[in-house]
Amino acid sequence: MSQVSSQTLADASERKGLFSRLVDAFPFRWWMALPLILLLGIFVLYPLGFSFYLSLTEYKLTNRSLDFIGFEQYRRVLTDGDFTESLKITLTFVVAAVLIELVLGLVLALALQKQKFARNITRALLFTPMFLAPVAVGLVFRFLLNQQLGLLPNALAVFGWQVDFFSPNMALWSMVLIDVWQWTPFMVLLMLSGLESMPKSPFEAARVDGASFFLTFRTLTLPMLAPVLIVALVIRVLESSKLFEYVFVITNGGPGGTTESLQFIMYQTGIRFFRLAEASAMAFVFLLVLAVPIIWMLRQAKET
Amino acid sequence: MASITFDNVVKNYGTFQAIRNVSFEIPDGEFAVIVGPSGSGKTTMLRSIGGLESISSGRILIGDRDVTNVAPKHRDIAFVFQNYALYAHLTVRANIGFPLKARKTPKAEIAERVEDVARRAGLEKLLDRKPAELSGGQQQRVAIARALVRQPSVFLFDEPMSNLDAQLRLDLRHEVLELQQSLGVTSVWVTHDQEEAMAMGDRILVVNHGIVEQNASPENLYSDPVNSYVAGAIGSPRMNMIQGHSANQVLTADGQNYPLFPGCPDGNIVAGIRPEDIHPVESGREGSFQAKVQLVELLGARAIVSLAVGDRRLNAVFSRRELGDIKELDTISVSMAKDRLLFFKPDNGERIRLAG
Amino acid sequence: MKTTNPKLKGLRASLLSCTMALPLLGMASIAHASNCEGSSFNSPALPDTAGVVKVVAEDVTDTDFVKALIPAFNEIYPNITIEIEGAAYDVIRDRQIASLQRSEGTQNLMQVDTSWVAEYDEANFLEDLRPAINCLGADYNYDDFAESFRLIGQVEDRVLGVPFYSYPTGFVYRTDLWDTPPNTLEELVEGAIARHSDEVAGLALQQKQGFVIMEEWNAYLLSAGGQLRQADGTWTIDSPEARTALEAYINVSKNAAPEASLNWGFDETIRAASSGQASALSTYGWVVPIVNAEGTETEGMFALAPFPGGRGTGGTWSWSIPVNGSDKDAVWAWISWLTAPEQDKARTIPGGAPVRDSVMNDPEVWEAGVSKEYYQTYSEVAAASVPMCLGTGCAEAIEAVGVEINAAVAGLKSVDEALADAQKAAERATR
């Protein structure tokens, strides 16, 4: 009896030896990282890789052939005037919206920092826009800016200003307006926490030294806020370049194609017109375009 | 004229009274030290002089000017902060020059004055560095230089030595004192360290819970404290306080008798004697009593000797010579120097002055 | 905007008594064969059929009317559960595409729009319902569906979808502001401009770029004697008729449409009309009951006329069965029951958009529904309506043309330029 059991034990320990040898073959930290790598692989790398593969085919949602055609889709996308036009539109939107949000956000954060009364409720109210679904916000503004029904045009009319918010000249700026309304609070949030975590004594020293508001702002506030500003910039540039919801529920890309953002035409090409491979190609071109400023900004962040 | 006057100043934070009706005057050119424990209001007083805090009532005057409602930059003061408060993104040169730039001084003048002050503060070689590249002591010098460059009427120092090590503290102390002497600018220095206060001040304001207990020269504070708080605050180790009943020139406390002398007050009193005023004597000498040596802490030239008299502990400081070969657990005779005994009322600590 | 309850309640009562006949019919057909030749699901459906029918349907009144009929359906088919999820237009398509990509779909019943039928057929997404229809009794009467609607759901002679509700466009106008509806395009333009004021617009247009503006402008094109696409597939957008139509539309947009309405879609125009701010709409015929609804400012004030020239844009939603769906017997039970004449009538009376000739010509419907004139006009409109584009690539073609037309209306391109570009875009999309 004991002979058998000791034999079994010996076998068991040898088996265990194999397994633990396998585990030991790789550094422990690799094993720790494995779950995350698996998750990333399944939910990020695989879809990305498959999308890229699709972009090299003629795949349509109604004709799911995976015939390889090389970079033909990319050629189509880049020579098609619509894509480059859409790129311009999207970039204009991003630059305008983010700049306004940055400046407005900073001004508001500075003001909020000095506020003494009803601080919490003001902040709670101010931050609500960013918690709303963009589609809901888009729909609300569609009617808010409506000439007949909307509060804004009617309020402006009191001062004698006739503004058509969805004319070909104004439509994209109306999209900017909506984005600013919804996302400036995000900037305020970031900057306010940046401002409130700054040490107070250099500012008192500046006060004693007699520095004007602008001198203090330039030499103290801005440099100290720079890391936060860059983070805010990166996040907003990435997010706003995905302009879609407002266009989808309000303008359908119009009037006259003036609000056809990249995300919108990608959706249209891939889902409405079923040309998924072409949409994939668009997405990757877009990725490359975005990569440039993002890498630049991250480099800046590293230096500060 | 840049004297500093507090006239019935009160400062409340909500219901908390930080400064409770304080009045004093610091004459022009003096180096005044405000000393007290944390939360005593000393920093609040300093910041009120500088205008960084507003006051709830009363007046503050610098020279003849009522500056109660004047902004800091118009009070002609310079402030040195506890944590230096340097401008992290500017070079040392720019830091020092900042106050001048804020007043729109011409560039050439700024450069000249900065060089001058930097030399004075020993910073000529560090002008192009950033604060993060400097040691604590160097940073503090930059802060002082920045204050100097303004040539203000008043210097205000908010515990600037707290973050420095002991030797650095001593060195900087000397430099600041020499500087102040040569410039003759009225200065107010806040500290919690009574030794620092005693060493630096022309006058010292002992602050406790928002009031100034005593405003006097170091000598007066030491030998003629106005109450037991001041007596205990000044001098290290602390003055020994013996509370008991005095009759017939003998103080009885906890069953022990301490010999007093003619003219001492009778009744319930607190007798105070500084450790350095307890001396070992031959046994049986008039006015001596027995004590058992509990602990001897040798500090080089002197020793702190912890004595047990009955259940009471008394601290004494003997010189090396006095210590002789007294060891722990010895029973010795000691006496208290007559002319150094101080008496206080037991209820409020007020000093009982002897006639004559 | 729902219809009043009493109408529905009364209807349900009469329906219940009518549906007593159907089980008898069903039992009669059992006597023959439960699965007629060629049909891949039970046709006619058996009363004990079990299953769950899932569909994502458009959030419009017709869906509400359909939902109201479910209890009656369950009287006959108690083991079938109908799950209808409402959604907006674009969402429907997205959900359908997603479901169709799978090996087993999340929806087994689909509401398919005019321009999607050919696309789905090309991808072999949908079942051919012809054999199943053939197995139904004569009472079903598939040919009773108005021809223009019926043909939309067909490719060659296969039936990919059975008409659900139609949306041909006509001229919807305020009877108090227009004595007679316009007969020609010129009359329409002049009439709209003449009736235009700050308070009440002459004509509220849905000018939003893409298919939205096309639904409307196509009618103008037809009215001018033109057509988007010929029967052989050639595009005739760049044509003199189109020029006339576009210039007329631009004229209305500038001089008779509400201020700053270049971005308006369907919702805005309906809102404008029912709050009394527009005297006419060139839109789907079925909006009449909506803008005439009880409780609106314009209760009972609107009527329908064929669009000048007699032809309007044709369109229909059809019920289809995806190949990758489950419980097809149950789905077919639902479709065949719902679209049968009796139930179609029940759906139409509260204000549904008619698809059957018999329903449009039924005096009971005239009485209980909107009005005799309305249904007769609707019948006319239906007969003469012309879908914009049938075949593959249509969704993209219409969208692309709509961008160009909108650009011309917005003043960004000249009429000639826009039409030329539209022609090219359409050709490219349907290559």
C-alpha cells in the first residue's frame, strides 16, 4: 500500500515540477501582466488588426467577400475629394472648438476659484452638460437653435440680430457652439483641480511683490498649469475629432456638405452605403493624421 | 520712519479669535521677534502687518501711515515665507528681479540691483539656476535676496529657519542679523524657537492664544517675566515651578520644605526658579535642602541634572565644575539662588513683585 | 400622436367577432395540407404555432396601431409572442445590418424600407415569400395591394417584402387658405409665395441634405415631367425638367419657406404645420391625420391632394423575413395575419397609411377613418407614385444626389453645376 502511494506521490511531484517549471520559465511580472494583455488583445488589437485587414479587401456588408485588393481602398479614399474636404471640416471644427473651450474653461476656472458663496451648487450645475448623452444634447440644440421654435434665435431677434444657425456658413459653427456648451465644463473641471492643487505661497509672494494679475498669470499660473493644460488639450482634441452625434441628429452632414465630419462620412460609407472596407481605410488614414499632433503633444507633456 | 504699530487689533476667523485686542509698537530700525507655540496667533499677526490677512477691527500703522486697508504691495514691506515661496519656473536672477519687474523698473536697473543683492547674499554663482536645483539654504538665501532687492521699510520673516538643519540655522541667523544691522531696516521675525528669539531679538513679543503676554528685551523677559507663562516660555530647560504654601519664610509643597528668605510673599504661591539658579552646596548650609540625583545629562560644558525632592522633580543645570563627581542616585544638598527666585499667583500666574 | 381610444376599442370588439371566422378557415386548410408546396414555412399558419417574433420598428403612429392589434392576434395564435421595439429610422437600419451579419439573427422579422430591398436581396438576406403567399387562400388577395407599393417589395418576381405602410408624397394643404389645390408646378410656386407671410409660411420644406430633401424634391421633378431614373436604369438627373424643378424648389425655398429652414427635416415641418405656421406641405400623404389631430391648433384643417402633375414620390415599408431568423412559422403567421385585408383595414382606420386598394375604397373606412376624399385622393396618389430608385446602390445614390440638390438650394452651387454633379454621383453609386 505505502509503496503505491509513495509512487503516486513521486509522480505527482514530477508533474508539479513540470508545471512550475513552465511558470518559472517566464518572469513573474509577465504573468501578472497576462490578463491585461489578453483583454487588450481581444478587445483592441484583434478588432484593429481585422479592420486593417478589411481595409485591404472589397468587403461590403451586403457582399461579404474578402478578396484582397491591396491598397486600392486607400487610393480611392485619398483621391476622393469628399474625404479631404471632410478632413478640412473636421480639423476646422477641432481647432475652433478646442481653442474656445481652453480659453473659456480657463476663465471660468479662475472665476470659480475665487468664488465665495454657493460654491458647490454652482459647480454641480456647471458640470452637468458633460454628463448628458451627446445625442440628447444634439436633439435639444436642434430645436433650441430653430428659427421658429428656438429660444436662442428669438432672444437674439430682440436685439435685432437675425441669425440662421444652420445656414451653410453657420452650420459648422453651430456644431462648435454645441460642443463648447457641452465640453467646456470638462475643461473647467480639469483646470480647477489644477488651480486648486497649486501651492499658495508663491502667489502670496507675488502679491507682496506687487505683481499685476497678468504678470502673475504669465509667470506663475500658466507654467504651473501647463501639465494640466496639455492633458486637457490631448483629451479634447481626440474626443472632438470624433464629431458625429451632433451632425447625425441635426444636419445629416449639411447643408451643402458643410458639416460632413470624418466620423460621419465613415459611418455613412460603412453602414449606410454598406462599403465597410472603404470605411475601414478611411479610419486608418484618419488615425495617421491624428497620430502626428498627439505624439507632438505627448512629447511636450514629457518635457514639462 | 518705519515703526510698526498695532492699535487694538482684533482678528476673528468666524467665532475663533486669532488676535484678541493686541496693541504694541515696534520702533524704527529694531529687530523684533514674535515667539509663541503653534496656533498662538503669531503668524497671523505677522501676516496682518504684511497685509496678507485683513483684520476685524483696530488699526495697523507703518510709520505714520494707517495701512489697515492698504494692499500688501503698497505697504512697502517684504515678506520671507517659511517655505521660501520661490517662483519655480524662473531662474534665481528672475526670482530676485521679480519685484522690480512688477514695478516696471527699467531693465538695466534691475540687472544692476540684482547683481548687487546676489553678491550680498552669496548667490553670484547661482544666478542662472532654477530653484529646484538649489539646496534648502540656498533657496532661503534667494528668498531673502528677493526681499532685499526691494529696499523696503519693513522686513517680515515667517519662521524662515524651520526647514533647515541646526548648523545652517546658526549660520543664516548670523548673516541675517548682520544684514539687518547694516541696513537698519525694521524687521519682524516670527519663530516658535525661544532660543532663536532670545538670540536675535532687540525686543521679543511673547504671544499666547492671541494676546501678547509680554513685549520686552530678552534680558527683561529672562529676569523679569510678567507672568508664569512668560517665565516658562523663555529659557531652556524650563523654569521649575513649585506650588505650595508659604509661611515663616518656608515654602511647603508636597510635604517638602523649601527655605525662602525675608520679604517673600506668604500664603498660597508658586515659586519659580530657573535650573541654572540651583547650585550644589555643602550639606547643612543655610537655605539648602536635600535632593536625590535621578539623571545626569552631560552636555559638554554643562550638565542637566534631574533632581528628585520627595515626589517632585526639579531640573538643575550645573557647570562642569559644579558637577564635580556627582553621579546618579547620589543624595546632595542644593540651594536656590535667593535673588533669582520669582513668585507667581497660583490662580492666574501673575507675577508677585517684591517690595523694594 | 395617438388616435383616440374609443375608435380602437370599438374596433377591437368588431375584430374579435370577425376573427372567429379565421380559425374556421385555418381548420379548413388543415384538412388539406399544413405545408403547401414550395413554402419553407407553414402557410397558412397553424393556430398552435409557437414562437417569439422580434422586430425593431419605426417609431411612428402606424407602429402604434399595429401594437394595438396584438391582443386580437393572440386570440388566434396564443403561443406566439410579438416583441416590437420602437426606434428611429437610422437606428433601424443599423440594427438590421448588425442582425443580418450574424449566423442567427437577433430579429426574425424586419421592416424594410424601399431602397434597402434590392440591397438585402443582393446579399441574399431575405426569404422569398412568394411561395408562402401562394399557399394562402384567395381571401388574402396579394394583388389587392396597390401596384406601386407591391412592386417595391419585389425583385424580379420574388416577393422579398409584403407592404406594411406606405408613404407616397402629395400636397397637404390648409383648406381655409387654399381654395383649390394647385394643378401645375407654376401654380404651386405662385400660390405658396402669395400665401407667404411672417406668421404663416407658404410652404414648409424639409430641405435637409441627403435623402430627406430628395423625398420632397423628387415630387417636384416628377411634376416638371422629369424622372430621376429611367426603367432601364439610366439616370436622367441632368435634364431640362430637373432644371425647372430645381429652380421652382429654390424659388419656394427663398420666398415661401419658413425663415432659416435650410436644415429642416420631417419633424420640423410637421411641427410648423400643426402649430399653424405653414399653409402647406409637400410631404407624405399619411401626415394628414396627424396634423388634423384633435387638440392641435389645426384640427381638421388639412386635406390631401395629388402633387401637381399627379405624380408623387413613392415609397413603402415592407415586412420581410430574414433568412437567418428563427421561428419563421410564427413570423409568417404574424405577417400573413396582419397584412390580410381585415387587419389592414383595422390598422388603417385609426389613421394608418393604407396600402390596399380595397381598404382605400371601403365605405366603412371612409366613415370611420379620416374622410372619403382623403382615401380617394390617397388612392390616386398611390397609383401614380414613382419610387426614386430601385435596385442596388440606391441608398448611396439618393444620399449623394440629395447633397447636391441641397447645395444648390443653399446657394453653394449653381443649378447646372449641382445637377451635373448629382448625375455623376448617382452613376458612380450604382455602377
